[in-house]
Amino acid sequence: MCVFHAATDDLDVIVKYLTSSAAYFAMVFGAGFVFGTVRVMWLVPMVGVRVAELAEIPLMLAVIVVTARSVNRRFLAGRDRYSRLIVGVMALVLLLLAELILGVIVLGLTPTDVFLGRDPVSGTGYYLSLCAFALMPWFLGGRASGTLRGVATLS
């Protein structure tokens, strides 16, 4: 009976991680899709690809911060920072898969072009924002479940 209870608890944790990651991914991806559409249709013809992409990055970082806070409060309250890091990394994997699928199927790009065919300047900003996306739930986790900055406390 104890093994069944442990397995159920493990399944609950996995489902919580998947739900949290999917929600975080979906909200950020949705905002990115809207911003990207505006960028490509209106901003790129006026200012060019590099400037348009660089202009989008601060907006996406704001969305990432707000969304990570929301996911932390709604799905990860009481979870430790390690759990929040797992959620961020899982959401990043979902985001990269979505980028790959859209790039290959919709835009007809090769996988190499999807990930390496970016402007050197704005592409660097993009990849740094992906790092921020993956780490933000962990970073904003604060003190939860007796941990502070990933170190156990005696409180």
C-alpha cells in the first residue's frame, strides 16, 4: 500500500510540473506570437529585422517576468526553487520544440536555419532572453519551502 501511495505522489508531482510548464510556455508563446506578427508585418518593413527584433526583446522580457510570477503563485506556491527550475527548463524545451516545428513546417526552414539563421546581434539577445525564460521561475521563486537561494535553512 505504501508503494502505491508513493507512486501516486510521484505522478502528482510530474503532473504539476507538466501543467506548470505548459501554462508558462503557452502564455509566453502566445504573447510572442502576437508580438512576432506585429513585428514582421509592420515593424520590419519600417526599421529592418535587427531593430525590430531588438525592440521586441524588452516586451518579451516583461511578459516573461509577469508570467513567471503568475505561474509561481498559481501552480508552484510552496514548491522549492529546484521545482521552479525544472518547470522553467521544461517550458524552454516546449518553446524550442514549438519554434522548430513552426520553422520547419510553416516557414520551410531547416532545423539549422531555425536555430542558427538569426541576426548575430538580435539573435544573441534572443538566446539570452531564452535563458531568462528558463530561469525566471527559479529566480523569482524567493523563499519557499524552507529554502533560500537553493540552500536549506534551519528555520
